[in-house]
Amino acid sequence: VQLQASGGGLVQAGGSLRLSCVASGSISSVNVMGWFRQSPGKQRELVATIISGGSTSYADSVKGRVTISRDNAKNTVYLQMNSLKPEDTAVYSCYYGGMNGNYWGQGTLVTVSS
């Protein structure tokens, strides 16, 4: 499974970004996709996940500001981030977990300026 993320960039605090991640290859019909993030000096953090049936989960640090969604027909997962804060600055990596294993994409950098 290959994962290609896009949508990162530089945004001012309070702004919004939408990240996208397209999965290709051998995709299980039942799977979970999501986003992790890591900033310098910090551990990787699970931001949000969504299973193929649509159930979602979020880290407490982003609840109310972030929405994860997916288009199963396109094998694509989205992360809509609003009210961004400087502490959201990180490399965001897409994740896929299915019957055929766990995979991570290379990531896309999100920088939030104060």
C-alpha cells in the first residue's frame, strides 16, 4: 500500500487547511485510515482516525477543531483543520491499517505562524 499526502503549507494562527491522502495498492475493504503528526523534540501523536464504516476518533488536543473524513471510492482520507494554533505545527503523516498490514506515508509539513 502506498500513501500520498498533500495539502500542507504555511498558515496563520486561526486559519484552516485541508490535508488529503490517497491510498493505492492492495486496499482491504475493511480498514482504518488516519493521521499522525510529529514536531521536533516531541513524540509522534495520533491526531485522528476513521474506519471504513465511518466511525471516527480524535486526539483531545484537536477535538472540535479537526474533522476527518474519507471517500472510500477514491481510497482517500481528508483532514480538515480549523482554528489552527502554532502548536499544531508538525509533519502530518497519513496512516493505513488493514488486513495486509500497517503503512505510513511520507508526510506533509504544516506550519502555523503566530
